[in-house]
Amino acid sequence: MDPAELAIDPDELRRLEECAREPIRTPGMIQAHGAVLGIDSATQVVVVASENARDWLGRPFAEIADPALEYAARTGAAIDPVRVSWGGVPSDAIVHRVDDLTLVEIEPVPAGNEYARTAVVSAITTLLSVTSVAELRERAAALIREITGFDRVMIYHFHDDGHGEVVADDRHPDLEPYLGLHFPSSDIPPQARALYISKLGRAIASTTEPAIPLLAVSGDPRTIDLSNAELRAVSPYHLQYMQNMGQASTFSLSLVENGRLVGMITCAHRTERRLPVLLRRSLEVLAGQVSMQLASMREIARLQHMVEVRERRAALLAPLYASDDIQAALLGGSQTVLDLVPADGVLVRIGGTSRVGGDVPAVGGLLKVLERLHGEPFVSECLDTDRPEFAELLPGVAGLLVVQLSGTGDAIVFVRGEVSREISWLGDPGMTHRPSDLSPRTSFSAWERTVRGRSEAWGTVPEEAAELGHELEIALQRRAEAQLAELAMRDALTGLHNRRYLVERLATRGPVGEEGKALLFVDLDEFKRINDEHGHDVGDMVILEVAKRLTAHSRHQDDVVRLGGDEFVVLIDGVVGEDVNAIAQRMVEAVAAPIVVGRVVLTVTASCGFVIAEPGSPRAGLLEAADAAMYRAKRAGRNRVSA
């Protein structure tokens, strides 16, 4: 059976509903091995008592004749537990407040393992050196079994859907192994889990001894909240469950993380076995240590994974700023979007254009799914169950993850195929081994089923994919802004830098650097004649050709600028040792070569003025000085160079 299907199974839901109605916090009874006295906090008179201590009803608690216990009951300042003699038997008394009552629970001290708690400190020290989750669980189960002497110690992990899994199982060799087996949520229903959060240890001494009722001077003792009581009676459903598993007694410890029950440690024995209070308290500390270590390991793994994902995401998105083809950058580079979001295939839709990578169904089906989602994100591990109409459009797809790019109609769609897997259950969770709908199952032998129609679980991938989508939107926006800024610095006809770019370059603060700088001002001679005789279209073609020639005769580090009309500037950085006059001459000669426009052969010349700025000289006035030099060249006869 699929855990996801079990979570919505009507029989399972009915069992959970019935469990929720059971008064497990207020059973009005206690376990048979101890006794309880309830003392009115105002009068210090015993007003509630278990049936095996009924002689105390109505008596002042001071008659207990034990100063330490009487003080603890009166003040609530108990050293837990208080050692007393009860009926001539050494016993532990546990004191706690419930509304207007002070409850005193009395347990006979079990013989034989009074000081076993000293081994807990050694166990904690041993576990501190463990660095993997699996080893921590395995070692903790073995150490706790060694300390407690129980036949079996299991560690459970609760999955997000509520069902549990046995992740560690240290047992007597005669017992059937349970490691890796799953069990339904109703085995430990929500209201029981809530109790395990507020009370970390729970001892059940016997599955056969009948519970002892509470008696009260007045009122109904079944209204007394025994949530934190050590001796609280056990649900009959749970007792039957334990008997069906062959358990005579158990001791359970909660694994709580951030106020959430994430697992449990359960000790089970085939005969009745009790642990003294101080040992149970010590084991609660050990369980708390295990919880903290598990949480730390998971957090370290999460942070490491997050750093790796961010590094891969940055590497994937970095080329977008320089790429003219976004889809190719996401799908065709050394690292693709499928390296970041593991899936069988992906569709990337940006700017209304779609491209796919990996193994994907027909693009038409994916686009229809996007239309029906109306811009909403979507994630599923089982399309057949979650959205059968999508499954029809996407044959062979079990898992679907859609990341919408806000306000654009674009999206990234990841698909995964079916991954069949074997799930082993701690007995058939269905009705096969249940005498009635609400009865605990009678068989706990491994029951295997193959889960089909589902993809690999997405886990944290949807959140990571959403972050990818968000950062992709930012990258696209910044890329568009950079392109607009670049366009503002470019001449529309030639694509060269424009006057605005040159002005900003020359406005840079500080003197000219140590490599020096030169500025060439190039103006075409009598260019107006070409426009008048051949039209502006031909004139534009001449300007384009001149721009190409000036660029071709410049170095890669030089900037060629069209100021406007027929005026150009070449900005040369690093002129130390360069013959600037020779560079200018080459450019003038290049411009003067015939230009063919269609069937027309044209000749246009240029006058060039240049200025050289020595290292350390001011930048201001360079353009004006070069312009003046250019006019000197024109006055000298045109088609020449002047400094």
C-alpha cells in the first residue's frame, strides 16, 4: 500500500477519528503497580485517591509522617523523586500540580537496576562522537537496550504524511526483525503524539494487570488531567496492540525537534519489566541529546546542500547576462537547469518561446497544462491521483513541478517518470488482520507491496526550484536593464558607442593614467554632397562602411565613437611608445578607399585631428583640442592629419 493512499484511506481516517475521541488524558484510572493521592492545595487534605489507597480519602496529608514528602506536596518544590516507604516497601514519590490539586504518585522501586542510570552518562559521551544519522540511531538503540535490559529497542521516524518507519532495531536474536518496516499513523495517533511532546517518557508496566480507578471525595475523578502522570492508565486499544505484538511492558522516549515529534525510542519486553524513576529521567536526558544531535546533523546537511545549490544556481545564471539566447544558456551549457533541479526532463518557456531538455512528453501537452494552471505553481508526485486530466495530457509522467515566472506567462516545467518501489509494512495496515474496523491489527509480520504510479519524492526541490525561478526573473530584469543602458550608449545606425558614452568616459575623475591616452577626431569631407546627389539611404551605407573601416584599423582595446552625422572619434588608451600620427594616417587612408554601394562607386575622404594626453595630465578639454586639430587638417587641404 502507498503511504499517501493510506493517509486518505477511509478505514484509516475512521480509526484516527475514533482515537481522537478517546479520553487518554483523563482516563480516571492508573496503572496497577502504583498508587496516587490527590491533595487539595488549599486545605492539604487528600480528596482523591486510587482505590488501593482509599483509606487516605479525607485525611490530612500531614499524617503521611514523612517531612520531605509533606514539604514537597505543600510547596510543590520537590526533588524528583522523593524516596519514601509505602506499605513497608521502598518507593519513589513523584509530586506535581494539576489545577487545584497536588498529585502524589507512588511507585515501588524495582529491584536490581537502581544505579543503572550511571551508564547513561557514558552512553551520552559515546554518542557525542557519532557523526552520521544512521550510526547515531543504531548506536543509541544498542546502548539503551544494554542499559535497560529490554528485549527490543526500536527507533521510529515519522514521515511528513504522519506514517512511521522503524529506522533502528536492536533486539534479542529470537525476535523477528522490524528494521525498515513502515506503520500507519493510527498506530500512534495525533492526540497520543501531542502527549509525547509534553511528556518525554512513558512507561507501561503491564498489558495484563487491570487498571485501578481513582476515587474522589466529591466530583468525578475522570475529569482530572493525568497527562503528566507517570501512572496514567493505558488506552485499551493500545494495550491490545501491545499484546498483539507480544509485548508485556514498554518504555518510550520522545524525539522532539522544534516542538514537533519527529520520532520515538521504544523499549519493549516480552515479560513485565519496570525501570526506576531516576533511570527513566536519565534516559529522557539521553533522548534529548539524541534529538539535538539528529537536529544538528540535519541542519548541517541542509546548510551544506543549500550552499551547494546556491553555488550551482549562481554558475547557471551568470552566463545569462552575456547571452543572447536565454534558453540555450539554461539548457546547453556545461551546467544546465537539470543539474540544479534533478528531473527527467524540462521545458523552459521564456518570452513566449519554448525549448526542452532531457526526456519530455509532447510540448503541446505541457503547454496545455500551463494554460490550465492560469499562472499558478504546481507540484505533484502522482499525477494520476492529483490531477488525472494532466496525466492524460502527459503520458509517462508521474511527477510534475511547475515554476511560474511572475507576470510574464512564462514558466519552467520539470517532469519525472514513474519510479516503482517496494514498501515493507509492519503488518498489513488494512483490514486483513483486524477483527473489526477499529481493532488493532493482529499480525506484525513484514507485509510488502509495490508502489506504482509515483515519481521520486520532490523533497525540498520545489522550494529550490522556486528560488531558481525568482533569481531567474531578477537576472532577466537586470539583463534587460543592462541592455537598455547599453542601447542608450550606442549609435542606432552603426552600433558604435555614441556621444553620451564618450562624454561619460572623458568625465572620469582624476588625471590620465600612466599609459597615456590619445583622442582622434575624424570628420568626413564634403559628406553633404553624397546625401544631396545619392540620397540619405546611400549616405547611411557610406557611414556604415566608414564605421567598419575605422573599427578594423583600431586595436581591440580602443573605442570607436560616432558623435553624430559624419563625425567620429577614436579613443586610444595606452599610447606610450605608439606612433599616434601613423595610426591616424592609416585611418584616413582606409576611409579614402573607394566605397561600393549597389552599382555606385563612391570616394569620400576624411580629415583627422588628434591630441595626445601624457600620463598625469588632465582629461578635460581633450575633445575640444582634437576638434580644433581636425579643423586645422581641413584648412590645410582635407584628407590629411593634423595634431
